[in-house]
Amino acid sequence: MSIKVANVSKKFGDFSALRDVSVEIPSGSLTALLGPSGGGKTTLLRVIAGLETPDEGRIEIDGVEATSLPPQRRGVGFVFQHYAAFKHMTVERNIAFGLSIRKRAKDEIKARVQELLELVHLEQFAQRYPAQLSGGQRQRMALARALAVEPKVLLLDEPFGALDAQVRKELRAWLRRLHDQVNVTTVFVTHDQEEAMEVADEIVVVADGEVKQVGSPDELYEKPASDFVMSFLGPVTTLDGKLVRPHDLELLSTAEPGAREAVVDRVTRLGFEVRVDLSTDEGAAWAQVTRATAEHLDLQPGTRIWVLPHHSRTAVPVQG
Amino acid sequence: MTNNAVTDVRAGASRWTLRVVVLGYLAFLLVLPVAVILYRTFQHGLAPVVDALTSANAIHAYQVTAVVAGSAVAINTVFGVTAALLVVRHRFPGRRVLDALIDLPIAVSPVVVGLALTLVYGRTTSTGSWLAREGIQIIFSIPGMILATSFVALPLVMRAVVPVLEEIGEEQEQAAATLGANAVQRFTRITLPSIRGALAYGVVLSLARALGEFGAVAVVSGRVVGKTETASLYVLDLYNNFDQTGAYAMATSLAAVAVLSLIVSRFLRPKGSAA
């Protein structure tokens, strides 16, 4: 059940939401569309679902040309950021909606709904209305509703965006397990790189209406294609005119070949790790070291040290 | 302390003045006339009232009212929901003009509406004579009365539905679409149940307005007793013919229906709406 997006462009008035976007999402994968707000990732997801019509380009779902199909004939499940729960229906009837539209037999619907209620842990809440559920419960109901019709692909728009941090963490892990259990091709939109790295098999970085890079979380982190991708996927600092990860900077008490001299400006302890702000003769940088290292080097504001970037690690020339 | 006490007394006094003014105003404008009508209606007991309400002309007037008000409400319900969907969900040139035009019937005097309809559909006009040749009579007959009543009650359903449509947004319908629902299924299963309360409120308001309409209907109906006379028109007719008991009885029955509709609308009123 793969998805193929070919040369899709979409404009809203003068604003180009998508520019000639092509991407293929392999069958059975769990893919994140990651990028900053307003970068086009939600538009891309909605174009795949048929909720937006592209100005140019084609969409193929499971090898079938879907560009001109209305959403109800694409076989996609869509989960909205704000759940889009049917407020006038109970949880049970929300989940049964797609099946009753398809005129399935009553007992078949009942059995399937029961199965899904168990899958999303809402057995106790079948007769409640959405207004009587918490945000996380509503989101799980929306997911069960989308899964009920056995969609070819499952699309989730910022599925955890409206939830508080704790629930969000739980649901992330749960989505990962659910995907392994149900194994439907899943695409979710997020602006949170940590969420994408933790949950997805594959990440598509979307910004300015373009696909910036596609790859596994490791590939993207270790081999970012541009300084944009590198800085979007994790913390960065600049040293010797290159972007480097602050945890790839080694701090030394004596000069070594390749090391650059620096003065400590500030030491901030953040639990296990320590953030060290530095001044070099070409500008400010910062390094992330362990508590033990910080103590061993006796880092204080004003301490003179040497910074050695791990050149085996990621470094991308700063552009512009 | 003393200052506070003085302020309290003053606030109390002004509050009382306000209450007396408002209640007095309502008493003279609303309560007194209605009470007098009620008193006059039942002054000579129940029998004359029953006689007046069951006379052939009275029953016919009720029937005309039911047909005219019922049709106008049905038309306005369909039109109101369609117009509301159009204004809320679609962006097209002239949308704001449509939005403003729909409120016109509130500002225009019903008599003017009646005259305007007569000018367009009267027998002496080109539209009217063409329709007459096709065997359709608008003015001085039921269709014209339905048109006039629809016109005066035009914005009520739409104005009740628009805020709810705006509030529920499009996501539920889009979700229904991805679950396989076509446009008709989305409307009947998602949109309609979501606006049900507001729609019922608008319908009841329209009904109340349609039942009480006088001016526009008076002009277009020609007020032919036993043919094109609604209950409201019949009240004045009875009064002019010195049948005061009959007039009061009809007036009371109409007022009762109006009060009943308002009570029903009170229960149906969407929560949090100031309308």
C-alpha cells in the first residue's frame, strides 16, 4: 500500500504551499513528515487524502491513480489534529461510522467496534460522548474510527500536537506499538524532531513547500543534506565555519593538533549534561559535555581551554 | 465604611429605579393590553369564545394561516439552510452582498414588501399577465401570500444556523468524507444533526413571525373573506364589523400560539447564544 507523490504543486492565493514535491512512501512504513510550521507538510498530507486538490502533479495510492478521486473513494484513514470527533455521536457510533456508511451487517459492525475499542483501550467509554473524554482519549477514538474501515493508508495530522507533554510521550510509544501490530502504511505530520526521530522509520523533511531530505532518523541525523536539515534535527553550533553538534565538541585542558583555543563564558548545569558557552577568536560557540568532564576540567567562566571537533562526526559548511 | 454604605444605598436606589422603569414600561406596553384582551375574551364566559372560534369563517382563516405559514416556513427552512451553507462554506464574488441582502426584510416595512410584490406579479404587469395566461394567479391568492410571508421571515432560519455552522467548522465533514461518506451522507449524518438545535430555533421563530404577519399579507391577499383571509387579517375584519367577542377570541388564540412558539424556542435556543 505505497504512496507515490509526483511533482505536486499547490498554491493558496499567492502563497506556494507545495512546489514540485515528489516523494515515495514505501508500503508498511511509518513515515514522519517533519518540518517547521507553514512549511507545507500538512498541505502535503491533505493532498494525499484528497482534502486539497493539487494545482499540478499526481498522487498514486497502492498503485492506483488517485489524483482526481474524492476523499471518500481513496481508502485513506485521516486523523485530524483536533480529532474532528462527531460530537453528537457516542464513541461507539463514532468508530462505527465508516462501517455503517458501507452498510455492513449490524453484528459485524458490533464485533469490529469491540475489537477496536480494545485496541485503543476505550472499552469502558463506548457509550460516552466525545465531550466526556480527555484529549488523549479523543485522539485514540479518532484513530480507532480511522482504522475501522481498514484503510490502505493511515494519515495523521499533528496527532499529538494538542496534548500535554506527558500524554504525548505515552501516545507516541503507543502509536509505534500500534503500527507494529496493525502494520498499515502510516504517515504522520509533526514539527517536533524528537517525536519524528522516536516514532518514525523514515523521515521526510519538508520546508518552504519543498522536500529537503528523505531518510531514516539515523541517516538524517548523521548525514544531513544541508545546514537547514542539520539544525532542524538537533542542536548545532558553529566552529571553524562549520555547523557541528555541540556534543561532538571535545574540550581539552591542553593544546592538541586541530584543537582551537577558547575561553569559557558561562557554565550551565542541566541535570546530567552541562552546557558550556565559549568564545573563540572567530565568535561564540557552545559545547555539551557530561558533568564528569566539566568537573574534571574544572570549568569556570574565564577558564582557557581547547576545543577539538570530532571530524568523523557530522559537520556541514555554513551556507550564506 | 460610611462611604461604602452611601454607595450601596445609591446603587440600590438606582437599581430599583431601573427596575420600576423597565417593569412599568413592559406593563403599559405589553402586559396591560394582553390582559385586557384576555379579560374581554372571557368576559361573557367560554361559550361565545367557542362559537367565535368554530365559525366557518374562523376555521377557514385558520386553514389559510396554516397553509400560508406552513409553506413559508418550509420554503424558508430549505432556503435558510442552503443560504447559510453558501455564506459560511463558500467564498465567491458577491458573498458579502448576499449576506447583507438577506437581512433586508427586517428593515423594509411589510406593507412595502406587499406593494412591491403586487407591482411585480399583479395582473396588470407583464410578469403577472404572463403567469395569468399560464393559469397561475399570484396576487389576491395563496401563492402571493406565501411569497409575502416567506419574504418577511426570510433571515430568521439562516441567522440562527450561521453561527453554529461557523462554530462546528468543516473538519467533522472532512473526517466523514475520508471515512467514505458522500455529500448527501455528510449532510444528513453530520451537518444536520450538528445544527439541529439552532435550526429548530430558527424554524419556530419563523413560524411565530409567519403566523403574525399582517401588513404584507394584507396587501397581496386582497382580504377576500372566506378565501384569502388569514387569522390575523380576520381579527381586524371582525373588529371592523363590530364583532368584538369574535375579534378578541381570535386575537387570544393567535397570541396563545405565539406565546407557545416562544416558549418552545426558549427551550430550543442554542446554549450561549444571545439572540
